[in-house]
Amino acid sequence: MVPDQDTGHHELMSRMDDFGNPQEQEDYLRGVAKVAAEAQPGQADQGMPVGARVRSLREQGKLSLADVAQRTGLTEQALTEIESDAASPPLGTLIKLGKALGMKLGTLIASGEDRPYTVVRVAERQKFSRYASEKGTAYGYSYESLAPGKKNRSMEPFLVTLQKRSAEVQPSSHDGEEFIFVLDGQMEAIVGEAHEILSAGDSIYYDSTVPHLLEPHGDSPVRILAVIYAAGR
């Protein structure tokens, strides 16, 4: 399954609707053109949706779906859904994909700049993963990167909103460590055989190599701060 050309057009028009006047729209289009013109070989176009960037990086590395499936443990069908943006991959899956493609997680989200720090204003935060389409897989969460502009970063901080899932999801594991701080609501954290209920103000730190799963405790959404360190990237 390959994303059609209309997908990118609709994504662009959706972004355009977010701007209030023609000048802001013109500035946005100029920025998109600049990113496309400055893209270097071996890098994905950071204007693409996450799935399209995964596909671009895989093709640049001359890897087949079977190659990536073998490296990640994902099925070729799951990879096809991710690449066509029919499914929004969980953060743990993005970490596995980044490792399989020889890239840091940040490369799949934003390329970053060669500077010692980055500032993300509250009005500038962008959601880098959306809920899957109605015909796709409902993973039950959305997230915003808090440091997309920092190049060669070792940690990935996110604001994550967890929703009640429409389908059962099994715990998964990947390299690294995770720190989770609950901002609003109640969350259940499954880490190995342990089940912990966390409320606003509570936190948990665990090795990501242990199978884990985060989900709301009850029907209400939960907002968390998640900081991920992927070792050996």
C-alpha cells in the first residue's frame, strides 16, 4: 500500500487552515520550499508525515519491508500501514524503527539544528503523530515533541495524551530507559509483572527493555510528560 499524492496535498491544506492570513500562509509555504531545497542525501524530508519519512529512510538505505520487519519484529503488514499513514506508530515502535534504519528517533520527527539548546514556545508545539484513521489502527494516544530543534540529542521529551483504547494492546519493549510524570488524570503503568496506578504528580522510571504499557486508569484521558533515552543509538 503506497500513499497517494492527494495525501500530501490534504495534509498541506490542513496545515494552511491553521494560519490566519495570506502572509502567514505565504511564509509557511516558503518555509516548506526551503526545507525541500536544503534536504541532504540520506535524510528524510522533515515536512513529510512520520510514516512517509520512515518509507523514505528505508528506501534510501535500500532496505525491503522484509529487512525492516526482521530487524524490528514488526510484520510487513504493520510496516505498510505505518508507511502509508494508515496507523500512527507508538513511540516504542518509532524507537525500534529508528534503530533498524540507523537513525535516532529525532530523525523520524524533526532533523534539528546544530546549536547547543532549543526553545519550544507553548504556541509553537506541534503534534507529530495523530490518531490513526477510522480504517486504521487506533493506538489511543497523541504526542507533541518538546525538543524537535535540538540536533544530536540523547533524550526525547514528549507531552503525551493517552486515551482509552478501542482494541487491546500488549506490552512491548525496546532499548533504553523512560521517565514518566503524570500531569493530569490517572494512569496505569504495566512494567513486567507489576501494575502501578499513578495520579497527577506521581512519576515512574523504568528500563524500557522490560515489557511495558501505559494506559488510562478509567475512561478519562491522561496527560503525561515522557522522557525517553534510547541507549546505544
